[in-house]
Amino acid sequence: MNSSRRTVLRWLAASSAASLGAHFARAESFPTRPITIVVPFPAGGPTDTLGRVLADRMKNALGQSVIIENLTGAAGTIGSTHVARSPADGYTLILGHWQTHVVNGATYTLPFNVVDDFAPIALVADCPMWLVGRSNLLAQNLQELVAWLKENPGKATVGIGGVGGGADVVGTYFRKNTATQFQFVPYRGAAPMMQDLLAGHIDLTFTQVASALAQVRSGQVKAYAVMAKARWAEAPETPTSDEGGVPGLYASFWHGLWAPKGTPPKIVAELDRAVVESLADPVVHQRFIELGQEPWPRDKQTPDGLATQQKAEIEKWWPIIKAAGIRAE
């Protein structure tokens, strides 16, 4: 074989190897097509708005489109079921929160396990709950409100966005810790409940800061306490429950991003990287704050951070839910 022919053969072999290597590299790369983040609640709500801000920035980090899909119903269980049953390839995710991945596990009979059927990616944002009331309630602070509730047992009305929902659970928690009694008034969603509170048809509700921030700022409703260890930066005039005389009353709608169980660790790591990069963007951070959402610290924006938070919340809330006999309708 002459040297010229050997040179050609070596070149062809090298070319074939490079082509094959490039093929496998492309096959192993992620993502190669658009990713869908399921939001299990209606468009325009706090979770949906948060998801759209995150998705818009994650597409830059991943180099692919990130699409929001609203699959609503049954307090988020419809969308959660869909994701739990989706292929574990990283292309279908869920932006869930305390309700979907903690509360629902105790109040619903689910066709999936809220822990075992998902792969945690990262904690995304935290949004404490607060106790708000109609603007013309005579009680001016939490201590006066608790006193009024005790003086009028069973008379006050507290709106909840459905039996077994977040407001139901937190209201039960509050009632137990303050030795008060009041009537729960269930609604088919938070929007009509808030409308009735604004109209003065109900007295109180427990809701996410993000859901009532504009109404509190405008004076349409009265905020009695933020259920967190520290005052909320966007509503610094509202005291914590500790300051209001009901210590240790903490509850928040924290959000996290999950994939289906069995998603390869390398893909989970790539998705986590995209979340971390997105939350580090000052524009995203500021938008979250404007929405009443606070990004989690960097060390919590991990699969372990989300798994640890979910475990701790289950250990706290499931006994409360089960002791009270709360079941979703």
C-alpha cells in the first residue's frame, strides 16, 4: 500500500470517528427540543406568573424554548398526575408548591406519591401567607383580632379556596394555636373568595402575600400578620405573627421545580444549573420581588434543598391535617 493511499485511509478513518463522536455528543446533549413546565393552576395566578418569568429566563440558559402549560383542576392534582406519569427525560417538568407537593398528599387520595414519583430539581421562590380581613373590621391588630374572635366564638367567617386547600389547613392551624372558633366558607378558587372579602361578605382569609399584595397596599383589605419569622420586605408595615402575639405561626407557599421520577442525574443537574443562572439574574430577582415572591438563597436552589424542604414540611403539616380530619372534596 503506497503512502498516498495510507494517508487517504487514515484521513477517512479520522473523519468517520469524528463524525461518530459528534453524533453521540449530540445524542447525549440536553436539551435538543423545547421543554414544558406544567403549571397546575390557572393562567394569571401567582404560580403561573412566577413560572412565566422563570421560563422566559431559563430558555436563555438552556438554549431551547421553555413553554408553560396550564393543566388545572383539583387543587393542582391534575397537573401533578400528568407530570408524574410523563417520560423521565427532562422535557416535562412541574412548577409546584406547598399545596401540590405537601398538603395534597394528606388531603387527597392520589394516584401517585408526592415524594417518590418526582425528582427534585430546585427550590425556586418563597411566598409567606398572611391573615387579611375586610377593611372595616374594628380590630386594628392581631391581638385585638384574636380577642374579638374569642368574644364572638363561631361568628366570624373565614374564606377558603376549597375544602382541603391551603387556607383551610392554615386556618385550622391558626384556630388550634389561638383557641378560637370561626366558620369556614369554601369557594371555588381564590378569585371569588377575594372578591367577597373586598365586598365585605366574609370577614377574613389566609392567603399568599402575592395574592393580596395589591389590595393590602391600596387599603382595600387589612393585613393582620405575615406568617413568617421576619417581616416581608414588600410590606414592612405588616407585623409577623410572633410580633402579633401568636408565636411560631409560620406558613408559606414555597415553590419548587420537579421532574418525573427516574430523570437522569445529569439532566437534573443541567436543569438545576438553568434555574440557578435564572435566579441570579437581577431582572428576574426584581420581578419576583414585585410579585411578592422571594428567590431562595443559592445554597437552597438544589435538588437536596428542595427534597429537604419538602420532607420538613410534610413532617410538620401532615400530622396537623390528619389530626383535624381535613379531606379535600
